[in-house]
Amino acid sequence: MQAINKENIKKVVLAYSGGLDTSIIIPWLKENYNNCEVIAVSGNVGQNDELEGLEEKALKTGASKLYVLDQTEEYVDDFIIPTMKAGAVYEEYLLGTSTARPCIAKGLVEIALKEGADAICHGCTGKGNDQVRFELAIKHFAPNMPIIAPWRIWDIKSREEEIEYAEAHNIPLKINRETNYSKDKNLWHLSHEGLDLEDTNNEPTYEKPGFLEMGVSPIDAPDEPTYVTIEFEQGTPVALDGEKMSAKNIILKLNELGGKNGIGLLDIVENRLVGMKCRGVYETPGGTILYKAHETLESICLDKMTMHEKQRLSITFAELVYNGQWFTPLREALSAFVDKTQEKVTGYVKLKLYKGNIIKAGVDSPYSLYSEEIATFGESDYDQTDSAGFINLFGLPIKVQAVVDEKNK
């Protein structure tokens, strides 16, 4: 990696969340880059409550200004929905952080170019995936922009030392040493890492007050089920329980319904891009419902070969998203394929939500390939004698192989 000449750094745009990492980065940048100007940029992808008091905090810790970019519609329409339509899942994980990073990075570069910044800075650690996601997106939009990644160059080695740095510089924090989970929140999900979760023997404290933020444990969910009907047009959700609304608002409503019913909790040890395994707990209530509904509708709208090929390519799509390769020709090509498969994925899906479970309760489409008349166990026009010839042809290679084997015994 090419070394950055500190003397050339007069203005830095910082990806700013107001969390522990980025809170201490502002004074650190000013200390280590000749009191450079720091412009904080926060991409709002649905972490609304975390934005309260953000400007005051950024300015008090040394930033010259704060941009808060409302990227919620863009995030849903341009990143979440294409990923959902692809059926992309990375080791059970619905790519909540992965889809947000290229969206945020795009806005970050726009501000950096507008402000004439000399460098872009992020607070991602050298152990994680986000450093790759941010930097690949930055390279796409601003290939010659210097990138500062403090975690790769400063002397701080742990979150404990970060807290000590913050206390020494009078930086207010919303966390303490006992509740210092590493979290990422947006309108699609909330992730939890660190503390007791680093030991895979420990069960997540779902019932502990304050741990879950988007919903409740299935144990605490209502004893009565909740029914929900989602309508799709060409693979995109367009209505909920008969009410037309944007995909963003559908997700927000599904978050509410899913969270109340204990839907979308995931505890996994995943394979990070950088090579290590990492344990995380995810809350994705609305997304889990939406994926299930979309998959259910596809089951009656897609032919066998298209469905199976799409399922195979969904793994590649998920890996591209997880690995920060959103802005690549291959991801764009796969999205074009997905959009073609979705042309007739139109209809409605009814689901029953009950104590962490999503139960199918009905599906229909004007493009349904399912024929009750043909599939019925009752009387139909299907000629069952046709199957004999099909089996003879389909089984011919097996029969020939058996005959040859018998001759050569």
C-alpha cells in the first residue's frame, strides 16, 4: 500500500457513525495529520435513533461540519431489493452490513469530491470485512483518492484502549465496558459481536433486557399468530395487507411485525473474507419474512431449470456482496440475469408468523406454473401411460451400462 504524505493532507472526509471507533478518530486525525480539517459524513441507512445528537458530538470532538445523508430509499431500492430478488444469502446471513457499505461509501465519495478532500478515512478494523467493502467502493468512484485506515496504523490495540483514549480526550460515549458489543444497525438488520459472544459455548442472552433491539425472543412472543400478506410485482414488494406502499415502508412494517413475533434471529460462526471465523448474532425480522415470501412466490412462477440455475448463481451473488464487490461487471451481469427471471414473479404470498416461525399460508400468481388439474391425485386428463416411454428413454443409459457390465463379468 502506497504511503500517504501527511504534509499533503489538509482536509479529510471521515465516515462517521458517532460510535466508539469514529468518535476517537476525529481527534486522532487532527493530532496525527497536522491539525487537518475533518469533515464527518454519516450515511443514514435507517439507524435513525443513532443520529440523535450526532452533529453536536461531531463538532465537539473536532469536526468542522457534519453531513447526514438520507440514503434510506437508495439503500432499499438499489441494494437491498436487488440482493433479495437474487435470493442471495451468505452462510444464512442476509447481508445487512454488506449491502449498506457500498451505498454509504458512494455517498462518502460524493461529499469528498464536492469538498475537495485530500483523503477519505474510515474506522474499520484490519480484522474485518468492512475495510474491504468501503475501500473497493471508494476505488470504484475515486480511484486515486488516498484512504486512511487508523486501525491499521495507530498504537491502539483493543476496544478497551479505545475507551481509555476517549476518556482521556473527554469524548462522551453511550457505551461502557460491560455493554460494549460491536454493533451495526440499519433498517434491514442489527448485528451483535464481541464480549460473551466471542466464546461459542455461550448462548446469546435473547431474554436479557436491552440485548435485542428490533424484536423479542420467540419465548416472549405472543401466543397468537399474526398473518401477513405481501404482494409482489416482478419480484419487488409493492403492497402489504392490501395497502400499496414503497419497498422501504414495507420493510419497516415487516420489521415491526416480525420483531413482535420473534422472527429473524440468527446466531452463526461465519467465514470472513480476511480468513478468520467470526461469531455474530443478527436481527433481521422484516428481511427474513421478505426473503421467505419471495422464495415462496418464485416456487410457483419459475420453471425448474431457471429456478435451479438462479439458486446456483445466488451463491456467487452473495459472495460478491459479502466480499465488497458490488460495483463490478459480474455483479451487474448477475443482476441483469436476476431481473430477467423476475419478469413474471408477480402475485401475493400469505404467511403466518408465530414464535420465531414463518409458516406458509397461501400463494397465488397470474403466472403460476402450478396446475391443480394436472397435479391432482384425482381424475384428470393426464395420460399416465405416457410415463412408461419417458422412463425407458430416461433410463436407457443405466440399462446399457448394466448390460455391458453383465457381459464383462
